[in-house]
Amino acid sequence: MGTAVLARYGADSLRHRRESGHGYDLRGEVDVRDEGFLRAAEALTGAPISWGDDIELLINGDAIFPRYLETIRGAESTLCLLTYVYWQGEIAREVAAALSERARAGVECNVIIDAMGGVKLERELIDAMTDAGVQVTKFRPPKVYAARRLANRTHRKILVADGRVGLTGGVGIAEEWTGDAQDAEHWRDTHVRVEGPVVRGLFGAFAENWLEATGEVLVGPGYLPALEPRRDGEAGGPMMVVRSSAGVGDTNTEALFYLAIAAARETIDLTAAYFVPRPAFSDALVDAAGRGVDVRVLVPGSNIDKPPVRVAGRASYDELLEAGVVLYEFQPTMLHAKTLTVDGCWSSVGSVNFDNRSFQLHDEATLCVSSPHFAGLLTEQFERDLERSERIDHGRWSGRGPAQRATEATLKLARREL
């Protein structure tokens, strides 16, 4: 019994090797504007580089959900929907109705809802979908014998229609994501819609979770059609879908984000819904600022759905501010977007937060795009978000009281599970 316990502990320790203080080093030089960066990212993550894809940036529910529902309603053969959050509200019913209609029309509809993230979903919606022929499965429902894996969720947000059109980003299916971030009840988020060969990467992220949840391998032209590069997709630039899962060692998204930060030469704009960096990533941001990179980090303010995460993340502010990193807290509502833009050229939009839960505990997926045009669109949105944010003043922050410092230090100890 003692040997078994030690073995389990050892495996867990290996999984969280990063908590022992080991960081990263970039051996050699790489520029995000060069193909060498794409080759490095491909080698680290195993995600293939895709050319000839179209991409559409979607900001907030008023822009996202019409395209989301349009994509579902336009499916002719297959639909694959994967989400962490599926809660309540009119949009929850609209999505269920659209899926049900397509299933009754003969489209193969497959839905994965994380068992923890979808805990608020009304049972009648699941029954309505299954009665219509939608195959709905819960991902990793809690089991006594797998209690240690309770924190290992799928946090991916993916919709793929006919294997040809895909959407991904930070949006969950719930009333909170509707609207235009106009008040505290309507959240701020970012999503993208893509067409072209890169969609196969999104389907792969879905298929991986579907295989675990059901034991089924999805094949055939309805799921995996031939996808030729689109002539009008060249403006989107090379793309990759990077996915990662909890396991021993560093995950793909962890390695990818470090590579991008270490390669930055001019600018880093990071939007993070949950920002609790481990020391290696605080060091990476500090190092970037130290070599002259303009580093800006945007995180939620007081309107956050998980206040302890905000407090724990604030424990890193002193070090970052001292190094010259510029920190902003979004004020009007919950900021749920997860984007990273480097040197006005390379960008990431997906489900990945800047915390251990995303880097080590969850299954995640992010779309990476090498395109000055797309990076410019994200930068424009970043600037608009800053207009609604409060910049953290270094001097004022340094003068906060001992009680606040103590709370930050205490919650920082729980960083591994946040």
C-alpha cells in the first residue's frame, strides 16, 4: 500500500515539476515574423502548419452567437460541438433547438459537455436534444475511483460543421455571454470562425475528447472532407490549432506560450480571464520587459466570477510592475477573453487562460495565426478594452495594506489548483 501511495504521489509531483521552480530557457534566436518560429512551434506542439484559411474575428455575444447559430443551421452532414460551459438562458435553448432541428433533418449531431462545466444545464434541454437524435455525452462525470481526476476537465470550446467550418475561442453557451459587454450581466469575450484546412485541427481536438467519452472514432468524408487551401484565405496567414491535455511534463500550450513570449522583440498584448502565472511565466514576462518589449497585460477587475483567482493573480503584480510590465484591470463586466498578440504579427485565440489550470489540469485548444492583419484587429480590440480598464499604478499598488498582502500570499499557495 505504501509503495502505491508513493507512486501516485511521485507521478503527481512529476506532473507539477514546474512548481519546484524550474523555468525555461530559449537556446538560440527566433523571430515570430519568420517561418523559423512556426517550425519551432510545430516541432514543440506537434500541431501542423496550415495555409490558405479564412478567419473572422468575433467580439462578444451579439457578433458571436448569430454566426454560431448560422453555422449549426447550415450543416448538411455532421455537427460536432464541444463546450465546457453549457448553462441556462435563451441562448442555451436556441442552440439546443438548432441542433435538434438539424438532427431531425438527418445531420449527425455530436455534443460533448463537460460534466462539471455543464452542471447548470437543464435536464429538459438534454432530453429534447437526445429525443431529436442528437448524441449528447458528458465528459468525465465524477466517479469515486477517479476522484484525483476531478480537476482534469475539457475546457475546449469548439464547433465544427461538415468538417469544413469551425469556431473556437472563449465563449460558453449561457446568458452571460450574450449582448455586447454592456453591463455586469453580459461578459466580454472573443471567438473566431475559420474555413479551410485548419478546421481539421479543430475537429481533431473534438475527436480526441469524443473518443475518450464514447469510445468512438469519427471517420468518413462527413467529418474529414478533403480541404483544399482557399485562394482568398491567404490574407489570414499560416495557422495552427494547438491542443493540450493534462499529463506528466510540460503541456503543448505551456511550451507554446513560453516560446511566443521569449521570441517577442517589440510588443506583447496578453488578455487573460484568469491570470495566476507560475514563477516561470512571471520570469518570462519580466525578461521580455527587461529586453525592451512593451508588455501589456489585461485581466478582469472586480467584476470577476472567481474572486480568489483574482487575488492570487495579484500576488504577482509587484514583480511585474517593478520590471515595467503594464497591468490593466477591465472594469465594466467579467473579461473572459483569452488572447495573446506578439510583435503585431503572431496571435493566439482560444480557451487557454494564463494559469496552472489551463496549462496543466485542463484539456485546451487555441488557434494560432501568423498575420499582421489579424494581429492588427486584435490590437484594435485590445485598445478599445483598455479604454474601459483601470491601469494599475505601481506606487499606489506598493502602498496596499498588510491584510491585502497576506491574503494574496495565502491564495498564491493554492496557485497550482486555481
